[in-house]
Amino acid sequence: MAAPSEFTPELNEQLRLQMLKFATLQLRDPHLAEDAVQEAMLGAFRYADSFNGHSAYKTWVFAILKHKIADQIRKRQRLTTVSELTSEADQQFEDALFNQNGRWHKEERPVRWSSPDDSLEDQRFWEIFEACLNGLPPRQARVFMMREFVGLESPEICAELTLTVSNLNVLLYRARLRLRECLENRWQQQGDCPC
């Protein structure tokens, strides 16, 4: 099965721009990101016959892109300073959520979502998720995407960013904490909270 026939040049360009944004976040180099996107789109075109329709075409093309990004990341090493791991803003954010004993402030406690599976399928959820992801500090967003979207293992991420496993875990924890907080707040503002 080839790409959906309703996939117009305009939709193709929109998909390319989304892919480029994702690749640039991961690779931190617009030229490498463009190369990865071009390779992914060329691969999708070349192997269009292997698209079986079990997932959305966009999901299939993004899966190809994830592999191209992972290949790029594995090929190179970058130096990163440890001072970038912790910032005053991170500490202030955590202080706003937790008391001195490490317990949630009453008004900041996580709320129960009644049906996360339905929310995952909801387009509004993904729009809010993307906005929340864009609001993360760049370093947290990058490690979160490397782990959860690109699918790299901890040793690969640590080698790429010259991090210790502990530092990586702190960054992932903070990213997940910020995403949860943002998602809850934005769902509630929209009146769509699946609580």
C-alpha cells in the first residue's frame, strides 16, 4: 500500500516541516536535521510499497526518521558541560511543587486521569503535549525525546551527551515532572481534563 492518495503536496510539506522541527531538536544542527529528514522522506518514497496501513502514514514516516536520527546520534559524540544540568529555574520549579519534606503542595498534587487511552488518541491531547514539550528547557526536552521518541537506551544517551546515568535520570525526571504539570494545567484550562 502506498502513501494515502489524499496526501497532497501541501500536506507533504507540512509533514516535512514537522519532521524537521523534531530532527533539529534532537540533532542540534539544522544541516544534519535536514539530511535526516531528506533521508527519511526518500526512504518512505523508495519503500512506499512496504507501507501496510497498520499505522498512520505520518507515524510510519516518523518511525523512519527516528531511525535516521538514532543513526546520526550514534555516529557522533558531543561535549556537554555538567553545569547545564541544574539551573536555578529548575530548583524554583521544584520548590513550587514540593514542600520542604519533599511532599506535594496540596494544590499541586497530581490528579487522576479517568481514561488515558482515550486521551492518547485525542488530537487535542497531542497539540497540548507538543506545546508542553516546546516549553521544556531545551536540554530536558532533548533527553526526553532521545529516550521516549527516538528510543535510545540510557548508555547511548549518556555517551552522546557525556552524562552520567544519574544526571540523565535527573533530567528525565524533571522533564516528566514538567510535562505532567503542564498537561494537567492545560487540560484543566481547556476544560478537557480527562480527570
